[in-house]
Amino acid sequence: MKSRTEYLRRENLAAVRVEVANFKRFRKLVDQWADAALKLSQLKTRLGLHSSES
């Protein structure tokens, strides 16, 4: 993953900061969802609840 620098006009700075904050929140929520899905799958495996469907 490479970083990237881009110059912004001052009048766009506030909007870009909101977009970056929203993206960070999105990534955090996706990570939480992935963790929950993994835990659910592990629990289903332990309880023998996985179906044979793919």
C-alpha cells in the first residue's frame, strides 16, 4: 500500500476532511463486520451448524 500526496485548494479542505473521516469510519465498520462473520463461522463449525451448501 503506497501513500499518496495531493494538493488541495483551501476551499475544498473541509469537504475532503469529511470524506476521509467517513472512509475511516467505513473501514472500521467493515473490519468489525469481518471479525463478527469470522466468529459466527467458527461458532457454527463448533456447533455443527454449517450446511453442506456452498
